[in-house]
Amino acid sequence: MTLEQQISKGIMEAMKAKDSIRLLALRNVKKYIIEAKTATVGIAELPDADTLKIIQKLCKQGTDSAEIYKASGREDLASEELAQVEVLKEFLPAQMSDAELTEAVRAIITEVGAESMKDMGRVMGVASKALAGKAEGRAISDKVKQLLA
């Protein structure tokens, strides 16, 4: 079952269970999936990698929105955003621990032959593709800087 099919199934289950937070989050993902499919002619189903990117983007947006709501004193809206983010995280692969990320980035640095901060662009290009969905871009960038410094 593809990720898109899992999301559609989740929408139906949320409707039956009358779970408004889950339903809202999954419908939002479905909306972006449909937009991505219609943007490219001839796509019947979006690949899981593209669906993961959409979910990751929505998680980041939700987290950022929650921070803004908290800063504005709107805890009710912040908690709703964070609840939706938790629903979306169920569809993401498990995130790498700090030790796993360090090990993976070290291997990529060795593979690329990077020696200094000048090589960060090459390392980030390979690392971003290899670790997509497994670690957040900011965490990858910070780890590369730390290991190349």
C-alpha cells in the first residue's frame, strides 16, 4: 500500500471515528498530493518520496506556526497545530538519532573525500539525498558543519 493510499484510508477512518484533528491534517496532505499530481501531466499516483516531502514540509510549517502562535499568546491554536503535526509524523519514517546521524555523515564525508568547510556543498548534496526523510535538513547541515570544522 502506497503512502497516498494510506492517507486516503486514514481519511476514511478519521471520518468514521469523528476525529476532526486527524481528518483536517490528512485532508490537508491529500490536497497537496492532488495539487502535485495535477501539476505534472500523466501522473496517476504520486511516488512515496514526493509524498514524504509534502508531509515533511507540512510538519515543518505546523511546527513553525505553533511557535508563532505561542509567541502571540494563542496556546489554543498552537496546541491544535502540534496535534496535527503529531498525526503527520505517523506517516514519516523514524528519525535518526544523533549518533546515527553522526555516523552517516562521517561515512558521506569519507565517500566524498571532503577535508574542509570548502567541501560542505558537495557533502550536503549527497547527504540531503541519502538522508531524506530520515533526518531534518537543518540537523544534517549542523552535523556536517560540526564534523568539517
